[in-house]
Amino acid sequence: MTDTLTPVLSANWGTESSWKLESYRASGGYQALAKALKMTPDEVTGVVKDSGLRGRGGAGFPTGMKWSFVPKDNPNPKYLVVNGDESEPGTCKDMPLLLASPHTLVEGMIISSYAIGCHTAFVYIRGEVLHIHRRVQAAVAEAYEAGLLGKDILGSGYDLDIIVHAGAGAYICGEETALLDSLEGRRGQPRLRPPFPAVAGLYASPTVINNVESISSVPSIIANGAEWFSSMGTEKSKGFTIYSLSGHVANPGQFEAPLGITLRELLDLAGGIRAGHELKFWTPGGSSTPILTAEHLDVPLDYEGMAGAGTMLGTKALQIFDETTSVVRTTLRWLEFYKHESCGKCTPCREGNWWLVQILRKIEAGTAEAGDVDKLLDVADNVGGKSFCALADGAVACVTSAVRHFRAEFEAGTTTPAWEAFPYERSALFATSESKEVRA
Amino acid sequence: MSVETKTEQAPAPVETVTLSIDGIEVTVPKGTLAIRAAEQIGIAIPRFCDHPLLDPAGACRQCLVEVPDAGNGRGFPKPQASCTLEVAAGMQINTQRTSEVAAKSQRGMLELLLINHPLDCPICDKGGECPLQNQALSSGGGESRYEGVKRTFPKPVPISAQILLDRERCVLCARCTRFSEQIAGDPFISLVERGALQQVGRYAEEPYDSYFSGNVVQICPVGALTSAAYRFQSRPFDLVSTDVTCEGCASGCQLRTDHRHGVIRRRLAANAPQINEEWNCDKGRFAFVSGRGDDRITTPMVRVDGELQPASWPEAIDAAVAGLSAAGRNVGVITGGRVTMEDGYAYAKFARAVLGTNNVDYRSRPYGADESAFLITEVAGRTLDAASTVTYSALEAAERVILVGFEPEEESPMVFLRLRKAVRKRGLTVVAIAPLLSNGNRKLNATVVATAPGGETAAITELELTSSDVILVGERAGLVSGALEAVVTKATAAGARFAWIPRRAAERGAIEAGCLPGLLPGARAVSNVAARVDVATHWGVDSLPPLEGLDAASMLAAAATGEIEALLIGGVELSDFADAEAARASVDAARFVISLETRHSEVTERADVVFPVSLLEEHSGTFMNWEHRTGRVNKVVRQTRAPMTDLRVLAALADAMEKPLGFRSEAQARAEFIELGTGEQRVELKALRPRSQPLRSSHGEQHEGVSAKLATWRMLLDGGRSQDGEPALAATAKPSVAKVNPAMAQQVGVSDGDVLEISNGDSWFRLPVQICKDMADATVWVPMNSPGTPLSELGVVYGDAVTVDHGGEE
Amino acid sequence: MSGHEFTSYFPESGSVDMTDTSTNIDETTLTELRELASRYPQARSALMPMLHLVQSVDGRISPAGIKACAEILGITAAQVSGVATFYTMYRRTPAGQHHIGVCTTALCAVMGGDILLEKVSEKLGIEPDQTTPDGKFSLERIECNAACDFAPVLMVNWEFMDNMTPEKAEQLLDDLAADREVSSTRGATITSWREAERVLAGFPDGRADEGPSAGGASLLGKKIADDKGWAAPKGGLN
């Protein structure tokens, strides 16, 4: 039986100069790389496959399998692209990882690149996090100086360059094909699949795209073995992962635990819901995963457990809302996010979010008409599952799950403004004496 | 002529898959998209972004279908966009006809597309032929539940002088931006902004000046893109459509011309997969109003006391016959580059059978001494289906195409588009033997063999050809001594194919019709006795003149000396000749001039008798394109202001001269021409030698400056008279600049943007200079007939020596 | 109140501001832009960093910056404009010396982000997307900035100012206005928006070693594990 929390990625966070090569090495860093370079690339892929590591960016696709899709006979260069566009509302795990221990990612990138035969790797990090860029840029520079990047890495004959790339504000670039277009200097709009990136990705060459956390997990898997990794977690959801608790909890934060921990356990660690309040609803993995309520406190937070509850594990971004929170307001604000972040390429996402926001605004303001909630659901149905990529599906999931659990609150929008039913200042962390101005 | 035909090759077996759509089995080639497979069995799935000639986008999501079985026993959980879904064996697809999931998806999508649409159909140009309107009716829900506010923008936004954008109507299908990037290679419009604010945009200082911009209006599935030319001109349901062949160049585009109340309102690209696919150029689309001005000739005119006076038809015919009779056989017949094959045949027959002379030539343009022999032996009589003939399809399938004296985008835009398609889809290699890498050839990823004018023959000789190569030769190559012969020699030796691509629409047909001094109709050399007997017999005349006639320039020169006593000129601009001033002087000096024209011109003002002839839109007939493919010119407008065609005027003159032409209508002429057929007697190139020199004035002493070879060609949009009257089109033309390479610029002492003076020794003109890397040495390039570039006034042509000098500040 | 005001008329959209053609782009900038283009296997990939650099020089995406990028990359200005108008970090109007972002996506909004934005807006006397007349501050309503465990989130020049309160915001703005030294809670000494853009373009400013390894919330799980003696199983290298 593994421990409740299993810090691996976060084990060196908070240590003196944890972001520096010297400090990272002192905690065992780059030993996995040395080990990997003595293995064949296929052996490295094999270990990652055997470990059962699944993508930590939300979709949960097996990482090793993704690597094995890269065609060996393709004459084009192979590319590894790390997705550090962390922007899913509620998601805040990759940024602290990169801030505290960028070398974990760099080491993971070198090993992963070696496995897929890549000689130029990219890390695409959202632009709005300046200090993360500084740390990653510096870590890559240190790695070059130490002979961990560039030509003939550690005398292995293997060459790799890493390019650190800044995004410029677009949630959609977390979608892997939009990220590729963005990285090619284009508008970040999703591409048609097929061809899949493994066959024709960056510059129409075979490309593996993995989340920061996924690639950062690789060094520990190589160092400790596939069995070590798969000894943690549940049957189909192997290993450890970082859970992010935010919102109305006493102590929000990051918790690295084996997959399958429950929210009840995590809330215990976080000191529970903020004093004097109780849980109303929560997201398991960012705003795009249908919301859950107190009845789901004991469902294992793994891929299967969440699917069983009609939602998704997503990015394991647990946003916790207490009973002061208007679910209508929250849903509207999420939809405003999706409306703002829709790339505009396809009709249902571009127009649907525009419309859904307007219906929700009426419901929030208490000026909705009878039938508006049904209309909301039907418009959501005309959007969901019809869009080019999953962005609009995430938006629709907010709406449908919120109505499913709290329909009465939406129906109340025909008579009562949400801010009257749920005075907004009560949800805030700090008191305000001028709450009426806020809602003007 | 060549009698070989394409060997019947068994087509490579196409791998097919069988699937079912709405329960109906259909077998289609592997890789077919579901939406296309449905079309095969007559099932129309609504769509906006889908276009068969553009890369799939999957953006509008209108074409969603249900796929209960992807062919592997499992269905797709979500509806699928049929425009991006490749079919698979055993796949089951249910469209809106059989699936409520598909039908609801489509209804929902249309509702979403319309929530921000202004619904201004009553004032929208597209109303009545609008895919959004049509599909809203066929697949939409009827009523909108949207009660919110509609997205609005200032409107319309001109994205070029010609194209206007109304963003409120746009459904963001990206057809226009994909066309511009993929097909034309002119991505001057792009999607900008994002989300609900996404829109088509251009950069303010970089207008959408593409030669192909009109296509985006045509493929726009809503009324978001309109043209200045057609905006608010008509409702689609009030228009009458006629299929025509474009007269703009030798590409042979099939167009649809729409008129209302006897006035042409617009022209559209027709669907002609073998020729222009579904595209055309802006010249073909918008330049059709030149005959509508005040300069249209509507009555015959006869010169009385030095003044042209309106005259009756009998008076004019009498005057013309008197003049022609007095001249006897000393008459020259010059026709232009835009007459139909039937009119050309009438001119050719009139010259030979009525006037008794071989002095007939259609080449009212610069040409070299070698050209006529090449045209007679290598161009005349070729057929579309001969194995050696190059076609659009052959270009698309070629491994390598070599351009000699030919700029596809400027001189045959559909050839350009087809080459670009092959470059993009198949990686075709394009090599240009040219003085510089033009923008058009850059878009073909062409490698330029930088060749100073005159160096082409050597450059061709140095080519290493294989039998899979195709050489495209432009008419400019005929100005370079030996170039045409070198092409023939090299290609023949390697077993490669070549094609001559003239610029003007009538060139190819005029050759077939016999409008060359050494060539009778049907590719029969005048020098060939048997051929002359054939034609004489067919025409029912005793004999035909045995000696090759004078070419156009020689006729003009002979008119100046009195050796030729009368000129019969149809459809010719004197400034199109190499030396405009010399041409004017010759026509001035000619004793008697008959002009057949649509509009007043430099010829009519010098003529003794002027006959008004109908515009092409009032004509029927045939053009032959560069492939040797015939295209019908159908009469569009019946209420013509000048009802006589060239052919009908010539028939009347012949009647009056009591030597009837034998036909009075285009149909009769065509029937006779077809019956005459193509001669069997082949002539070798080397057997024909030129006997004339181009008409050119001598120029003065070279003045100050640096000597350079003149490189020049006509731009697609330029100062040509056929483009008159369409200011928006003219505004999208490329600005006139002179180009030199850095060495030349340094020698002359100019830098980018400075003014360069180009001189023939006597006269000069000035243009802003653009310094062009990878350009041939000691060469200056200027556009041939653009505003500010009167090359024919200087009397200089491609390859001539000119001097260039710093022209001071602009 | 619903946060974002609903706008439906977009008179100025579709382009950067063409009325202001001023630029500071000089030969040094052009050299750096070319250098960025050379860092990638295909030059066009450098467009986003190049646009960050343009902002660091011109304070916004300037017409001159668009043309410079287009010329260096051999693409059309329309294509550059399509990219420049897609991403929210690229500005049409000059940013202030300090660019303040207040997150009002659902969680931050609920936990006080709406109140914060109101306060900051009031304090600075400008609405979101505006810049103070003295050019000191610009304000933006931002979407989720990946710091939810530190909500409500306020950013200064894209540096974290975690666990923000109205009182702290007031002090922060006063300090910045007075050019007093301010440090990010999980970052470096605050410099300026333009300097930040230069780092994002790929030109480090040497401040990577400033600031902590991690914030308190980031370390919470690890601290508990340490306290309780919890750890991952022993593995090959452990």
C-alpha cells in the first residue's frame, strides 16, 4: 500500500535553488538520462509504455503508445513538442513544476527525444508567466553548458537542441494541433486530423506532443523502472500525479499522490472547505470537465472513476466552490471564458458560445423567460459534439452538468437575479463593504 | 499535319471502396470524401466551407452526418463533417435524409450561422443565388430562437479597389482566404482576430491586388464579398446566362456571361475541369465594358473632302469596292488578335479568293523573322488529341516544365494556376529561362536561369532535357534569333513535348484560319502546290496566288512606299506594333484604307472607309486556345448597335466585287472551314526561310547613360484598350516599375525608388526603379504596355539595346 | 454584474492601429528580429517571439513592426496581422510602463477577482484595455493565469502577485507609481512590461535566480508528506 501522498515531481520543490542544475543534480537529477542513453531508444519507449503512464494534459492517452506511433521510416526529422500552454481554468500544476524544477522537464525532454529519434525539441509555454520563462530559458542554457544538450550528449553521440518558445495568449493553443500551427508562426487554430501529428505534425514531420507533467514524469520512470511507477495508482490509471486544489478550501495547493485518491482525502489534507461553509460543487479536472457535487466525494480521482461519474479526470484541477457560490454566475463566467478563447474557426463554437453567454446573462440577471433553460440546453446540444475540436465540448459540459445538478437555480433566473440569491460578496475571500457597487 | 493520336493506355486501376449512404450502396475511389461520395448518388449534403478545389477545412460544420458504422463495426459517437471524412469500405453514413441526428445537427448549425447574419437578403447581391439562403430554406429550421444582439461591423470594407467585404454577412468559411493562399498564391487576405470577432481582413497598406481576386466573390457562399463592378447591378433571377469563351488571352477560359435587358452585367468562371477548372482571372471577369463608351462606331463612314462622314451601307460598300478595285492585287489585309476563327477565315479567304493576294497577317504585334516558319510547321494543324500536344492535364501531370520567353501569370493566367496546382500537389519543378524571377514564377517555386534577352537560344541549347519534360514557349521567344528552332531541335532530340502559348485569344485560331502570308487555311503552306490546288478547288476559284505574301510589318512598309495601294485592317491597334510611329506613318501614307472596327481608333481616324462591326458579345464563333482546343463564342447580346460582324461585312464587299465569299454567317463559314479540313502535307521548319524584316524606324545616337538590353512583357492588367472603362480593375494593376540588378543599379547610380530613365536614343520615359537580385546582367526590365511605358512609341522591343540613366528625383 | 460587458459592435476590429505609425525599430531591432528567425528550423516559427520583441521596442504591435516581420519572414503583412490580432498578449495600443492583469475567470471572479478589478480600475482611473494618461499603467481583465491555488490572481508585467486583496493591490499600485522596488511573490523584482516582453521574445534579462523556488500553496502537499513521512515507494535510484 503506497502512501497517501507520493512527492516525486514535487520532491525537490522548495529546496535551495531547486531550479539550478547543481541543486537538481544533488537530488539525483540527470542520472536517469545517463541510464537512458545506455539503453536503446526502443527500450526507453518500452519502459514508458510498460509503466502505464498516461498523458497528464487532460486526455489521458498512453504516452508510450503515442511515441510508438512515430513512423521510423519517415525521412523527415522527428520533433518533440512539450505542451506548456497550461490555461485550462483551474489548472495550475505545470507552472509551479517549471518554476521550481525546470531541469526535471529538460531531463525528461532529452530522454523522450532520444526515445523517438528527435534532434530538435520545443517547449511551448504560455506567454503570461514571465518568471517561468526565465527559469526554463536558464535551465536550458545551463544544460547546454553542461553538455546535456547540444552535440554528443554525455559522450553518447546523441545530439539534441531545445527551443523555448513563448505563446502570446490563447487557450486554444493547448489543443495540440493548434499549438503546432502556433509554433509554426500561424494563428493557433486546430488542424484536421488525420493526418495525426505523429505522422505529419510540426513542419509536416512526425511529431510527439506531450504535456509538461507527462514528460517530467519520464526521468523518474526510467530511473526507477516501469514496475515502480505502475505499483502506484489504480488498475488502469497508473502512477502518481499532481492534484491541484483551489477555491473555497482552507488551504489550497498542490498535492502529488497516486492516481485514485478521492476528493474527501484531498480535502482532509487541505484543511477542508473554508471555515463555516460546505461543499456545493467542484470540477475534477478544469472547467471543461462536467462538475460534480458532494455526492461524488468518494469517487476515485482516476480516469475510470471520473468517467464512471459522467465526467473526466482532465488536468486534475479541482476547483472547489462552497454554498455561497451561484452556479449560474460560475457557469456564465466559464462560458465567457470559452467565448473569449474560441478560436473562431468553426461555427458551433464561435456562434454557440456567443449565444450561450447571452442566454446565461439573462438567467443571471433574473430576466430570463420561461423556456430559456430548455433553450439553453438545446443550443448547448446543437454545439456539443459538433465542433471542430473539443473546446466547445468543454463549454457545453459546463452548462449541461450545471443544469443537471442545479436546474432550479437556473429556473430561478426567470424571477431572481443570481446576485440576490447568492450575494456575490459572500463568496469572496475578503469582505467588502461596497458590494452593491461591484454588481452595478 | 500530325496524324498520330494518343495511344490508348489502360488507365491505372483505381482502388475503390464500397459503402452505403442512406442505405444506398456506392462505390467510389479510395480516399473519396463522404460529401463527394454522396454527390455520386445524388444526395446533396448542405455545406459552406467545402469546395472541391480547395483543401478541406471542416470549419462550417454544416455538413454533419451520422456514421453508425465507420466500416469497422464501430460507429462514431459524434456526428461527422462529411467534407473531411474519408470513406472506408463498409462504412454506413446517414445523412439528413435518414438520420434525425444529422438533420438536427444541420438545423442547429444553420440557426447558429444565422444568429449573427444580418438577413439583409432583399438588398444583398447574393440574394437569389445564395447558398446560405438556399440551404437555410432546404435544411434550416424556419424560425430563429435567437433574441440576442447581432454582431455588427462598419460596412462594407474595400479590401481592394475591386473587392468589397461585408463582414456581417460572412460565415467565416475561409473559402476566400484558402483560395488566395492555395490557388492564387496571393495571401493578401487572411483571417484576423479570433472567436466571435474573427473576420476576413487585409493589411491596410497591402490591398488584395490579386489577378484572381474576382474568384473569391464567386465562391463566397454568402454576400460577404462583392465586386465594385457588379455591386447592386442586378438580381440573379433577372439575369440571362450565356456560355462563352474568354477573349482575354489564349487560356481559353469557359465563362458564363450574365446579361439583363441587353446589357452584360457580369462574367463568371464556368465549370470547365479540363480548362479553367472553376476559376478565371480578373481581366476575363471584369474587362468587358470597353465597347460601351462613346467611341463605339454605329454607322459606316466614308471620307469626304478629307473628313470622315457617316454614310449608308451601300455608299460605304461602293466606296470600299472602288478603292479595292483600283488597288487590284496590291492590297494588304491585317487582322488583329481578337477575331474569331470564323472571322479570321473570312479575312483569309477574302484576301486570297477575292483580292487575289497572300498579303494577309494577323500579327499586329512585335514578332521576329523566325516566327512565321515556326508557326507554319510546328503550330498550325496540331490537334488537341495528338500525343505530342501539351494540354492543361499534361501540365498537371508533368515532372518538369521549362518556360521560355513566357510568363504564365501575366500572359496566360490559367496556365499559371494549373502549374501552381501541380507545384503544390505534385511537386512539379518549374524552370524559367527569363531575365529575372518574376513574382508569378516565384509563386511556382520556379528556378530562374537568368538570361539576358538574346541569350535564350544558348540557354535552351544548354538544357539537359528528358522525354518527360515539357517546354512552354511564349511569343516573345520568336523575337530571339534561333530560339524557336532551338526549342524544336532540343525537344525533338530528347522526345520532350513543347507548346507555343501566345498571349492573345485569336492567335491560335488565326493561324488555323490561314491569316499568315505563307499559310492557307487548314495548315497548308502557300509554297505547297498541292495545297494551293486543294484549297482553290474547294473554294471554286481557278487558282490561288503562288507566292508567299507580305507579313504585317512588310505590308505597312510597302503601303508607305506605295507598293501596296490599299490596306484592309480589322481589329488592330497601331500602338500594338513594334514601332507605333512607323505604323501610323505607313497608314497615313497608304493611298486607301478600309477599317473594320467596333470603336474609333488610330486606324479609323486614318481610314477612307470605316465599317462598324459588332462586339464579340454580339458575335458567335470559335476561339482556339493554346492547347488547340476550340471554344464557342456565343452571341450574348442580340440588340446590337452594330449588327454586322467582320465576316458579314467582308461577304458584302465580296458580293459587291462579284466574287462571293461563299458564306454570310458564322455557321456557314465554320461548316466550310471544317469541310476544308486540315492539309496532309507537312513542311519542314528548315524548308521555310523568312523573307521580311520588321518595320522599324532607325534611332538616333545613343545618348548619355548605360547601354542595356531591353527585357519586357505585357502585364495581365495594363494599358490595353480592351480593359477600358473599368477603373476598379485598372486600380488593381501592378504599379509600373523598371527593374535592374544591383550591378546595373550601381553602374547607373540608382537605388530602390529612384527614377530610371529609359531611352532609345531619341526619346525617353521614366519609371521608379526596383532593384532585383538574381536578374540578368546589363538588362533593364520594364512592363510593355502599362501606364507610363510607351515602348512602341519608342519603337523598341524585347532584346533591343536601350540606354538607361539616372532620372533624377521623382 | 456579470463581469465582461457584452459588446456587439466592433468598429475598430480587424487590424492594429494604423493611425499611429510611430516606431523605435532600428537596425539593432532588425538584427535581433533576424536572429530570432534564425533560431528555428523554419523561420516563420519565430513570428510570435518576433512580435513580442516588436512590443518590447514599440510598446505595442506597430505597423512598422508588422512590416518588418513580414519582410524578414517573406510572408504578407496580412498574414502577420492575422497572427498579431489572434493572440491577446499582442496589443493594439501602447501598454503602460506596468501592465496590470486581474483574473476574472470563474474561480478568481468568485473569490474576489471582480472586486479586485473594480478597485484597481477605480484606483487607476481607467477601464480594462485602457492606459493611464501618464503611461504608467495599463489594465487588462485576464483569463485564467494558471495560479488558481493563489487566487485571486493579479499579474504585474506577467509576474505573479499571489493571493491578492484590495489592500495589497492598493499598496502595490502606490509602490509602482512611486517607482519603489516591488517584487513578485513568485518571481523577480518588477521591471517593466517592455522588459518582460523582451524576455518572452527570447532575450533573457538575467533575473532567473531571483525569487523563491515555489510558493506556499505549491509546497503544501510536499510539506504534509514530509511531516507525515509519506513518500513514493523506493525505486532503482532511491
